[in-house]
Amino acid sequence: MRININSVHFKTDRKLEDFITEKVEKLSSLYDGIVGSEVILKVENTDSPDNKIAEIRLEIRGNDLFAKKQCKTFEEATDTAVEALRKQLVKYKEKLKV
């Protein structure tokens, strides 16, 4: 699976990219039809400590799945977005069986 990681107005370090890649690749074990994914990392300019945003789009045959989460760290935002996509994938697979 192809994984694109983009950060808006900052440079990600290798450790964060490896973490995101590892988490997103786990989704491919749930469904073989995942073609690729795009991860966009942003920092929102607010006073709130929950200003890190992770947007993940999974490209699957015939459809795209999307999750956007905002948390204190990019790791936490990625974890929650991947969990949301995992639930979406399970629902999508059930829909295909019907």
C-alpha cells in the first residue's frame, strides 16, 4: 500500500513518519482492497492544547474512507483517526457481503 505523509507549514521527523506508517499499514490487514492512503498533518493556531490535526484518507476500490481527528499530539490524533478508519472498514466490508 502506498502511503503519502504531508505536513502543512512544518517538517515531520522520521520517528513520527515511521509511527504513522506503522499504524496505517495495519489497516491493510483488515481489507486487501486498500490502494493507498494520504495523511495530512496540521497545527491549528489556537490557544487550546488540542491543536494537532491528523487527516487520513484511505483509497479503496470504488470508494474513499476519511477520518479527521484533533488531539494534543500527532501520535494521539493518528491513533484515533486510524481507529475510526478501522471501524469504517469493518462496516464497509459488511456492506460488501450483503
